[in-house]
Amino acid sequence: MSVSSARLELLLEKAVDLYGVRVLDNVDLSALGSTESRARVVASALMERGDARAFVIGRELRASCSF
């Protein structure tokens, strides 16, 4: 696991721990294959339905994904 993927995993875990119930209520992350795809979905949900801190975490997740 590279440094960037380890960072992505940590950010994803932090986002799910902080906002999982509130913004990810209808999202099944287990159906997504890769960490990047999960991070993109979580980032979008955080940015659309979260507070200011969630938006910042969403931007960090999105920036950590390679496009």
C-alpha cells in the first residue's frame, strides 16, 4: 500500500466514522470495488449533505483520488 493510498484509507475511515449515519444513509459502500471509488462516493455525499467540516473532508478525499 502506497503512502497516498494509506492516506486515502485513513481519510475514508475518518469520514465514515464522523458522518456515516448522517450522510451515507442510502449508500452501500461494500458494493463498490476499489478504495478510490468508495472515496469518490463518500466525498460527493459529504460535500452535498454535510456541514462545513464534512465539505473539507470531502475535498480532501477527492483531491487524494487519482483521476
